[in-house]
Amino acid sequence: MTDTASERSALADRLETAGVLKSPKWRTAVESVARELFLEPGVFLPMDGGRWRPVTAAGADRAEWATIAYSDQSLTTQLDGHLTADRAADLVTGVPTSSSTTPVMVVGMIEELDLEDGHQVLEIGTGTGYSSALMCHRLGEDNVTTVEVDQDVAARADAALEAAGFSTWTVTGDGLLGHPRRAPYDRVIATCAVRRIPHTWIRQTKPGGVVLSTIGAWPYGTGLAKVTVGDDGTAEGGIVGRSSFMHARSQAMAPLAGDLSARTAYADSERSSKVSPLMLEEWMPAFLAQLAAPGAQFVRAVRGDGTRLLYLFDPQRESFAEFIADGDGWTVRQGGPVALWDDIEQALTAWQGEGSPDITAVKLHITARTHTYWIGDNPALRWEHHLS
């Protein structure tokens, strides 16, 4: 293996400058764990037209591979649940299903866990195993349990962990169910996104312990939730920052298919919108939309003549909102039992009325049956999600 000590040191310097690497023990871990081991057999780099260029560790020269491995970006390692870079000879298309998350996010999250010597950690979503290795270096491999649903991904992570000198092994299974081998844990961290934090994770965490997870159903507009578990089996905390991860496979929303115009043919109401639906392309408004209408999907399309089309759909509640540009404003048509845009629009206008606070203003309380979110004391900025 090529020595990348200088690249690891430079990465640690950048992470410190970015303000995410704060403690000497974590700096030692970053300088000691070779990220390139966790990218085998290779990665897919994004190209124009939605295509991917495969680059393998064996096929790239030392300088190129080191530059890729220590770049400040997420690196896709699997497409469509099966394709790896060593099995692709040329440019390919596909949907990313496993990746090595940007080091800024990885280190920022594990620093946010407030880990101490002797802590037992459960990691949901092993992925490449890089974050697992950092925690094994910091805590000792006997204190880290990691769960991965994809057996092929788990096998590659195990090989990388062994190459890095750790004898911990990945537990293969549904991470949403957690893993009881060492329950209760001091810390639970999810390196995948979920719509809501499963109460299983709360039950497997000691009172006073912390659960850290990205929540939200959209590919953006998601937040990093940090909650502390209480003696009564509930948990409370809030959103500590923006975060973006691939969704747990059992919770990923299926993309809408078919004729969108047919889905919106029959509207129950039509009016001028008080705010622009383009706000939903921004991170915080998108997060608020998911709180106000948790089953909704924001869909963007373009007609053959170049006309922009914007929709909200909630397939489970058979409801929709369609937005039509009207001069400087927008007309909204709504149909189905739930007026999706009414709920989202109320949240957006209330949020603007409070001075448009950042995502870190959102607080969260979790019980076995509900997730309750709120911002300040405004009743229009309080949402209770009941678990089905």
C-alpha cells in the first residue's frame, strides 16, 4: 500500500480549519486511518449528462488515487445496489446506493457524538467502513458495533477494516431494527437518512445517551437530529445542523411515475399562492415543508416547450398541488382530501414572520408513538407526527 501519511495530515489540517475536527484524539484517528482502503475496489466520479466515470484503485496512478481519496467530497462506491467500479469498463448511468461520505460530514458527526473513553457505540449503516474505523481507532474495536443491510457492502467494509488493522466485523441486517448485541449503548449514530428516528434506537440507548441521525424524506432539506434519551424512554433535543445522506433503503420514497397531468386533472380548489413554491428549492423551507406535510414529494418537470412544471404529491393521502406561473406570482391548484400547499404555506409564512430562523432552531421530542417538532412558542410552528 502506498503511504499516504502526508495526505492524511493535510486532511486533518483542512478539517481543523473548517472547525469540525476539534479534539486531539480524533485528529490522531484521522491521521492514522487510510481512507483509500475504504474505497476499494474503486469509485464512480460524476460526469455530464448524469453519467459516472469508474476509477479503480488498481487502474489509477498513485497521485490520482490519492487526490481522489483525500478530496473533500462524497465518493460513490456502488450504483443500483450492485454495480462497483471494477465491473464497469466505461461511462455508465445509475443511481448511487453506497458511498464514502465527505470527511467533513463524517468527522463533524462523530465529534458531535461527544464520545468518551469506554463508550459503547452502535453505528447504523456501515457503508464503506471509514467512519467505523475512525471510531474503532478512538474507542477500541470492542466498543463499536456496526450494522449494514447490504451484504456485498458489508463484505467490502469488513475487508477494509481488516486491512486497516481492526478485527471488528459488520453485522448484516436491517439497521432500522438496531442491534441488541451490546444494548443498551451509550451512543447511536446513523450514517443514512430516515424519515423518523425509530424508537428501537431510543430503547437501545442508555438514559443520558445520545442518538444522532439525519431525518427527512427528501434528498435535500434534511436535518441532523441530536437527541438525549431520558429515564422514561423518551428522547429530546433538536436539529443541530444540515445533513445529507442516502436514505435507509426500506425508507426511501419510490419516485413518482406515469402521467403527471393525469394525476392533477381534477382539482378541488384554485387560488393565488401567498409565497413562491420556488422556496422549496431552498434547504430550510424544504425542511419545513417536510414537517408540515410529511408524506409530500416535491416534483419538478419541464414540458416539451420548456415550460417549467412544479408539483407536490402525497401518494398515500391521494392529494396534490400544482403550481402555474402567473406573471410575477403563482397560481396553485389543489386536489384530494388534504390541501398540501395550505399546510406548507402556513408554515412558511409563520417562519418568515419569526425572522426566518435557521434549521438549528427546530426542537424535537420523541416518544414511542410520536415525533413532535417546534420552533419557539408559535403554535403555527409546531408539528406532531404520529407513528403508524
